[in-house]
Amino acid sequence: MYDVAIIGGGPAGSTAATILARAGRRVVVLEREKFPRFHIGESLLPFSTQTFDRLGVREKLDRAFLPKFGGEIMAASGVRGVKFYFKDGFQSQRDRAYQVTRSEFDKLLLDHSREIGAEVREETEVKSMDFADDGVKIDIVDSAGARSTIACRYLLDCSGRQTLLGSFFKLKKTYDHLQKFSVFAHYEKVERLPGRDATLIRMVRGLDRWFWLIPLTEARTSVGVVMDTATFRAAKLSPEAALEKFIAEQPIMAERMKDATRVSEVYSAGDYSYRNATLHGDRWLLAGDAAGFIDPVFSSGVFLAIMSAEKAADTIDEALRDEHKRSRLFRKYSRSVNRIMDIYLTFVNAWYRRGKEFLEVFLNPTDTMQIAAAVNAVLAGNEGRQFAIKWRMWVFYFFVSAQRFFAFCPRLAIDTAEKVPSPQPAGATS
Ligand SMILES: Cc1cc2nc3c(=O)[nH]c(=O)nc-3n(C[C@H](O)[C@H](O)[C@H](O)COP(=O)(O)OP(=O)(O)OC[C@H]3O[C@@H](n4cnc5c(N)ncnc54)[C@H](O)[C@@H]3O)c2cc1C
């Protein structure tokens, strides 16, 4: 009988495994794939650093991956862009995150959890579960096709967008307004900014799509484009042809990639924003993407995965110490993770629903009342617990909504196809 079985060895699963193994729990990770394996989600947020310290992987990460000091968002028309640095966030204590090749990052974290004492079974797929009052039985199949059953007191689902338990209990609720499609690949010889700006995630925002450029190593850059699923379908193109066409059509992207060569296959992902109606049951918790996923635009996925896995591991550890507290602890866990996911959902809604106004306000940061610093802090992964951040975010959203009617900030042509409403200084990246 294991204390805890974890489905999935991605960042959520390995984080929880390390914390539980450190706490002396008998923990097993069941991972379908053999690592390293490709995964998307390459740009991290600074607020995961405190968890990396707790796991004891900070030095390994420093050695293996490029730092990320902030980002740049540019209107697709090219008339305006803005760079932000995590050091300038509201009461910032962390100036950097990492840009990671996920195959290596996920393997590093999973190997680490094994070193700390978790049992890790790769190429082991969870097929079904049987829940009883005192534990869970899990049917697994290994790479040779052999089936077996293991038993645990608690089950933590970190199966990612597979959402194993969410599907099992029919809990999954998709966000219809966020049904997006993205195509992406790795390239070499993509133009980089000089100096430390070479580490920034760079985004180019058009009216109906946005692009990312994420430097992964000195040579390699991840490039992707996100649009409505309906827009992708209407293009009637394969992912390869679509990525090539969308890049070629976008002048800033075409310029930055004029010498670039694709060095990976083209991947795609669609219809990915959802949340499960509840994040816990009597004997189980959901963490990471298995709990919910909110659009990739602000690179919050791995941060949310690691944050929720850390909370889930602590919650289960406490429940193992005192079973009577379980129900209260599990409810508290769900509330807290849902609250943080809501912060990003509000942000993402503003980005898509008020896209133009969002960009007009975002690309004109002022020091007034430190609003830009608060937005920057949330972009870094600050949960916005402090009232000082909350009210500044409310003011930011107020400006984004009101910008529609009052133009507090200069009007912008976002897309090349759009007419510039008023003359703007050309080429200004502030
Ligand atoms: C287009 C796109 C771009 C993104 N960009 C970013 C970004 O820049 N930054 C960022 O932070 N996030 C980004 N994300 C989100 C990020 O990919 C995820 O949030 C993150 O990987 C979640 O980690 P996880 O551990 O919860 O799940 P995963 O990393 O998906 O791990 C789940 C694991 O569970 C295993 N598994 C699944 N089913 C089973 C089973 N039945 N049995 C055993 N094992 C199983 C899988 O093999 C997998 O290894 C992006 C997502 C998309 C779709």
C-alpha cells in the first residue's frame, strides 16, 4: 500500500513526488511515457523559484537553462511595443525565471524526485481506478503490455491535459470563448535582441492571432502562433503549411525569421482551456493541467502546475497525519487553487475580449500609482493576495474597459491590415 500514487511525471507530478518523498511518504509516480519526451510550455515565471529552492533543484536549473528576465509585447502593425522586466514588478524580489526545453526540464525534475526517494515508473499507463473508503486501487499497464494493480491511500492526478479523473468523473468544463488552436516548432537562426534582452519572451499581437518567440538555448528558439480554432479550420491547411504561411504573412515575424531554419517537427494543440468542476474527492486531488488549464498567453501553465502540486502534496501529507482533517483540508486546497486560476482567467479574458484596448493600455505603461508594476508582478506569478496589488489590477481592468469609449491611451493599429486611427511614432519599442 503506497501512501500516495501520482498519475503523470510532468512538472506537477514530479514536484508533488519530491515533496512527499522528502516528508517520508511512500510515493509512486506512474508515467505513461519514457522521458525525455517533447512537451510544450517552455517559458516559466519567476514565482516558481521558491518552489525550486524547496525541491533543491535551483542549482541544476541554473546550470541547464537560459534565464528569462522579462518579455516584450509588440503590436503586429509594428507601430508600438513594450518591454517589461521582472525586476520592475511591484515589490519585486525575483528578477528572473527560466526558458526551458521541456523534454530536459521535465526529465531533470522527475530524475530529482527519484533521487529524493520517490518510486518512478515510466512507460506505465494508468487505465482505470477503483475508489473505496480507505483507499484507491489503480490498474496499470507497462510497456510490455503486462497489467497489474497497485493500491494507495491517496491518489493525486497530475495527468495534464489528459485529465484522467476529470474525464472519469465527467467534471471537465471547457471555456467556449477560449477555444484556441496553436501550431509551433523549434527554429535556429531566429533574430535575437542584444545582451540580456536576448532572453526575453517576445510576443507579437495581431487582431485575431498572436505569436510567441521563446529563446530556448543560444541557438534554438521556440516559435508558435495562437488563433481561434475556427480561424485555423477555415484556413484548411496542415499545421506545417499554416505555421509557414502565418509567419510569412506577418511582417515582424517574417523579418525576425528571415534566416531561420526549422529544426523540429511542427506540433499543434487545440481546444485547451477548461477547468474541472471540483478539484477534490474523498481520496483524490487534481493538480496542474489535470485541475484546469487557462490559455498559454501569459505563460502561467507550469507556474500553476508547480504551485498547485506543492499545495496538493502539503495537503495530502497533512491528511495522512490526521485523517479527520481531510475533508476540510481538501476543500481549502480547491478554494485556494481555484482562486489563483481565476486571477489568470480574468487576465486572459481581458487579453482576448478587449484585445485592442488591452494592448493600447498595456503598451503605454506609466508610473502612475504603480499600475504597470502590479500588472508586471501578476505576470511574474505573484498571486495578488495583497490588497495593494488587487486594487491596482482593478484600476488596470477599469482602464482597459473604459479605453473602448474614452481613449485614455493613444489609439493603435494592432494589425498590419488595420487602418491607423491616429498618427503614431514609428518603430517605438519603449
Ligand atoms: C500551446 C501551448 C503553449 C504553452 N506555453 C506555455 C508556456 O510558455 N509556459 C508555461 O508555463 N506553460 C505553457 N503551456 C502550458 C503547459 O504546457 C502546461 O501547463 C504544463 O505542462 C502542465 O504541467 P503538468 O505537469 O500539469 O502536465 P504535463 O506536463 O502535461 O504532464 C502530464 C504527464 O502525465 C502523463 N500522463 C497522462 N495520462 C497518463 C496516464 N493515463 N497514465 C500515466 N501517465 C499519464 C503524460 O505523459 C505527461 O507526462 C502551454 C500550453 C499550450 C497548449
